[in-house]
Amino acid sequence: MDNRTYAVVDLETTGHSPSKGDRIIQIAIVFVEDGTIVRKYSSFVNPLREIPVFIQQLTSITHHEVSTAPSFEEIALTVSEMLQGTVFVAHNTDFDLAFLQSEFKRCQVPAWSGKKIDTVELAKILFPSSTSYRLQDLAEDLDIMLPTAHRADDDAEATAYLLLTALAKLRTLPAETLNLLHRRSFSLKSNISTLIHEALSDVRKTGNVNNLPLFRGIPYRQPSYPDRIAVARCSFPFTDDEKVKKLSKVFPAFEWRESQLRFMDVVWKMLTTKEEIVAEVPTGIGKTIGYLLPAVIHSLQTGKPVIISTFTNHLVDKILVDEVGKIQEMLEISCTAVVLKGKEQYISLSKFEELLRITDESYDETFTILQILVWLTQTETGDLTELNVSGGGQLFIDRIRKRSNQLREDEKDADYHERMMKACSTANLIITNHSLLVADFQQNRKKFHLFSGLIIDEAHQFIHSASKVHETVFSYMNWKYIMGQLGSDADGQLLHRMMKLHRKLGTGGSAVFRQLNDAYEQFVSAFDDVAMLLTTRKFPKRNSNLGNRIVFRLNEVIGLEQSYLRVAEKMTEYIYLAERVRNELHMTEQSMSANEHAFIAEWDYWIRELKIKAAQWVTVFLEREEENYTVWVEKDNRSLPGSLTVIKTPVDGSRIMKEFISAVKDEQVGLVWTSGTMTVKDDERFVTRQLGIADTVPIKVFEAPLHFYNKSSIFIVEDMPSIQHVSQSAYIEAVADAVIQTVIATGGRLFVLFTSQDMLRKTYELILESELLNDYALIAQGVSSGSRMKLLKSFRQFDKSVLFGTNSFWEGVDVPGEALTAVIIVRLPFSSPDEVVFKAKADRLTASGANSFSELALPEAIIRFRQGFGRLIRSSNDRGYFIILDRRIETKSYGRRFLNALPNVPIKRVSLERMVNELEDCYNETECKRKQDD
């Protein structure tokens, strides 16, 4: 490390704006020299004003602690002198440095000047796979001590160790990577280029053992897999004693669950006898371990992989990370597992290398490139979902996804997707997602072959994934982005570079570019005309729950057929001319530079993308609406035309499913369909009919232990207004009041589940306006930023938290233990009658003489309702309250079917006041017991 002094600074303040009177309440500085913390400075500061309540709660700094502390005026000169000549470091310099400089100016002392390092910016580059860059999250990931977050002394010290950790990480990178980082680091917001240059100098002097293979000068890490599956003598534990012995190795507090052991037996039988079964296994009894153990043993005995398929890529990763290692520990034998996703999930190194040659980059693009260069030295999968990039960086990520299976000879060893596919034949488990599995079987089984069994988890979602494979989506924003890449002739843009290249090589005059520009303008004009007509078309508002969202069938819009056709014709003309521009350069490619080849490759890429869009346009707008498909338009009044989307999707996926099942049976392997909700009482085969599973396939329903739900209760709030007899605003006010009272009674840690994003947003905003839950972290899907998993992580991090969720939070979310104490059901989860696919299915049933409510709407809602309950109790030690606000569960004849679908849990019909009192009593009792245990 260099001989500079790094001053790592953290401030706690009364707010974000010193110009509006906010002041510092604590300051800490940690000085780092030669890789060591050499001294520290810390002081509370009297702000000479009130500290807001939420700041006291965030920082635990009270008026008492600062009342005898000096004001900043008294210590400003001392702080200023300490910082002179140092490199200023902070976790978000935009806040700490700006606030401090403003205070120096106010106190009329010399401002700091020099170089600065922002550890947020530095951490994003060097730890590109971190799920969060908040200081406390990074500290947890990197094993850095942080006793109390949002206290300046602890935060400053943790930031200092983060700096040291980052500097050490820099020196582990290959010299080639550091060189590539250094070239682009000068456009960063802080002086990280200096750190990279020093690391590069050190590595060149001392050498670096991290000698990775190079792809056209870019270091990358290759995954390593065994040459073949080892056929091992590994016996299935037939007796319960043997099973318990193995399970107890991994779970010291193992709890006997008869259903888990019997489920293992069933899976083993299906795999070995090559039969098919449907298995309903309740949440919390160890379903995943229950099928993985027999699957691995079967693979070890046969020498062939077993395929595990689940609903989302997140769940795919979760199985690999959380469960496979436990199986190895149980069996005391090595086994291999490979996660395989669609090729577009993996990086194309050749495309990435081409883009590196194009020098005109935005800050977001440059920053993302730096993250990828570091990530390539550590990833063994090449899975782009490992990266945590900004919104602007995501556009760059989309450009480097693998699109084609055609490989040049020098690319084969560096193609992550190709290596993953090869690894499938050497693995015991192939873990994948439903969509890829369906698509692959429909494409002649190129990836999945010679396997010995198939287990489909979250099987009730399989029909949804199968339909998605056949879905075509038109997105206005996506189209405009692609068109913009090809159409701009501004200096430095791709079209301008192509024109310069033609002039340089003398391959064509300006006439072809005039034709190209004319064709482009006509294409854009035709496209914008259609977008404007779809955007401005007015329809009666059908459902107030949609809020600003408008949904209607495309065939309701008449008279636009010629406009659709004109777009297709003008697009075809433009593509022809764009390819002509490219082909005229063919004879001169030998004389082109590497950068010029990159421009050509980029031009080819966007033309291919536009060709894909052309095919989608024909599918969505010009093909007649087939009997089994429906096409609908979605838009949001708040963001037009950007929100305009048109979707074509199958109405009935059972035909697709039957083709898939037939292809699997050709393989002659065991097939297990499993999830927590495979049946509906009074209609046991509702789900299997949807999935196209033959009626001859047996259904096995496993039960949770009788004591599993002993600590749970169901509350039906009887004095809620009837949702059908009051306005939406009145119902939302009642919901907000019920949520507020329940949160205060339980101390938070609860889900509030909605069926409408509009109702969720309005309830959330009303609670915020009330300021009655200011002490709680309120996290709302579709309102708070971040993915579902990021929202869930935030929820888990706070003791006092509330998560407002819609459809995707009704299932597939695992929050064990005390992290979740209650689930509030705002409305029974019926599909909206205006939801286009649901309406098309219902219309088809009605036309056939069936009752669409009893045969579709009700069983679908009961499945979701059971899934919502499944979020609450994940083990017999979990205490939880399932709170139903929708009175239809009592006033409608079908309400009993919802309650009958739940486990045998005590049901209490109470007023809101009575429920709150009971929850307070239970909560206080639990807190007392917890303190006694502590």
C-alpha cells in the first residue's frame, strides 16, 4: 500500500440538508496508513436543535448524549486540520463530504481539498455479486465487525476495514484485469484510478499467482467438472432408523416427520420402477431434502443424472446453494450438481470483447464493464444474474447475453453455456427451471438426454411456465431502444461510424445511406402511428382495482390492420437496406482494423435483433387470433407510451403439457410431480387436469404432523366492512386501520397480501400518511425499489418490518422462525374478472356449458389461499397468525371451502379490537419467554 494517509469519515446528522438547518450529531474519523489503522477520532456533536424522532430511532443517539457535547463550531477547525493532506474516504462521499464541506463553510474554517474514495463505488466494482451495498450488508458478507450500524464510530471503523479488504482484493486480480480496469477508471466519480494503478504496479513488481486463461486478452475463470459420474455403491436407507441417522448428521435438532420419510420412499420407488406419481407435500416438512436424497442415490447407482425442475431461477439457485451440500454430508460421498438455465442467462465473452473496443460509453456502461471484468475472474458459471448492476447497466448486460449456439473454434472453451451443457452429462443432479425444461423437450431434447429420472417441484406452476414458453410480448420501450441503436446518425453513434467506414474504404456513396435514412424515417413514422393509436384508444374503465392500469383485448381495436401491415412492410424494407450496407463491406473485411470489425459485429447484432422483432410483430399483430391464443394490450396512464405492451399467450396449456409428458415418457424414466398444493378438496384433480396429467396417475397426499400447527391461529375479523357493499376507498381505510393496529400489537414482522397492486399502493400510502408506523420498515412490492428477493432480504433484516405484497408473495417465499409472525389476507385471492387469460378460459368453459366460477375461479383462488397460509408456518416451532379481513369467507357459501382447505388450526371469529388484544397478550408472553431464554 502507498504512503498516503486515508481519512475514513462517517457522520450522523439530523437530516440530509445543512442548508435547511440540519446539523451533525456525531462525527468519526479513522486514519489508515500503510494498510493499518493508526488512530481514531470520534465525538458527539450538539446540533443546538431538536433531533427528529426517527433519527433517534435510527442512530440510537438521544438528546441526552449530545447535550453536553461541543457544537460543530467548537470542533470545526480541529476536524479541518486533521483532514488536510489526507485522502477522504466515506461510504457515499456525495453525502458525507458535501455535508462536511458545507459545515466548514458555515463555520468559516478551511474546506478540505484533495482526492476522495467512495467505498460504495469501490465495493460495487470489486464485489460485483453482492446483493446489497449498504455498509451493514457488506460488513456481514465480508466478515467485517459492525457492532452498531448508524453510529459514526462503528460505521467509520467498518468502512476502514472495507477499504482495506477492497485494497487486498485488488492485489489478487490478474495484471491483465487491472490494466483493463485502469484504462476505464478515469471516468469514475472518485479517485479509484489511483488505487488501481498502485495495485497494478505492485502486481507487476511482485508477480501474481492468479494466472487465469485469457479470452482475447480478457482473464476469466473456467469451471471444472469431473469427466463422468462416478457409479458408487450407495444404498437407499429403507428403514426409518437409517433415514433418521442420515438426516440427523445435517440437522442436529432433527424433528421426526413421518411424511418426509414416506415421501422419500415414494420418490425412490418411482425412480427405480420408472413410474409416475403426483405428490402433495405440505410446506415445512423437508420436501426438498425428501426428493434430493433418493435422487442422488439413484444417480450414483445408475451413472445417469436425475433432473430437478422448479419454478424460478431463484429457486433453482436456492436448491444448489442450500441443499446439495447437505446431501453430500448425509451420504458421506461426493456428488455433483449443475444448474442449467437458458442460454440468454449466460455471458457471451465474444460479444463482451467486441463491445470493449467501442470507446464511447456512458458512465453506467463503463461502470458495468468494470464490474464484469472483476466478476469474470471469480465466476465459474458465467450466469449474469450473479451480477448486481444499476438500471442503466442492465441495458449493457442485455447486449452481452448469449444469443446463438454457433461458436468459433477459439470460443468453445470460453463459452459458459456450452460448458454447462457438457457438464450435465457428468453431474448427478441437473437443476433447471420449468420454462427451459419445456422448451428443450419441444426442441428435440438437445440438452436433457440420457437422464434417469425427473422430479418437478412447484409442479402447480408448471402450466404457467409452459404457457410462457409460447408467449410473445411486444414492448414499446424495448422496440424503441433497438430502433434507436440503428437509426441515430449523430457523431459517434453506430450509423455514423458505418458511414465513416464506407467513406474510408470507398465501398459506397451517400445514396445508399439516404435510402436507409428515408426507410428508417418511414418505418419509425408507421410504428409511432400504431403506438399512438393504441395509446390514445379510450375504453370504459372496467375494474377500479386496476388503478391507472388499462387492459383490453387487441381484437377490440378495429380498423388498424392496414397500419399493422404498413409497419411490417417498412421494417422489411429497412432491414433489406441495412443488410445491403453491411454486405457492401464484405470484400474489404481483410483490410479492417479490430475496432472496425467490432463496429460491423455490432451492426450485425442489432439487425438480428430487429429481425427477431419483425417476426414478433407478425405473430402478435398480423396472425389471426388462433383459437387457443388470446392477445391483449396493457398500458399505464402514468407512463404513456412507454408502458404500452401487447401480449399473445395460450389460453389452454394442457395440449402443450400433454406433448411434454409424452416426450418424457419416451425416455422411460420415473416422473414425480410435487408441490405443497396439488389438490383442491371437492375437486382433487383440478391441478392435474390443468397440467394435462392422465387420470390414471395416482395422487398421494402427505400430511404434516398433528402438532405442526399447534402454535398457529386463524383470525376472521368480523367487523370489517363488506367489500361488496362499500366503496374501495372506504375498504382501504378499514384495511389500513386493521394493518396499523395489528402491526403495533405484534411488533411487526408480518406480510400483508393483496390481490391488486392498486389497492396495495393506496393502502401503503395511506399508512405512510398516518405516520403511525414511522417506527417500522414498510416495504411494498411495486413501490419500494428492488426485486422480490431484495425486498424479502430487507424484510428479514429489520425486527420491526412489514411487507406489502401481491401475487408473487403468495407463494415461493420462505421466512422461517420469528422473522414472520403474521400474514394478513386483505381479499380472497380470486383472479380479476378483467384479467384477459382468465376471462378467455372462463368464456371457453361457459361456452361448453360448464360453471366457470366453480370449475376455475374458485379452485384457483383456494390454491393461492393455501399457498398464502404456507408462508406462515415452516416448522413446528413457528408461532403464527393467519388474519383474514375479507368477510366473504363467512358470508358466502363458498367461504367454507377456503377454510376447509387449510390445516386443522383453531379459527377465531373476533372483532378487530378483540383480535388486537389477543395478539398483544400473545406477543407480550412471547417476548417475556424470549427474555427468560436469553
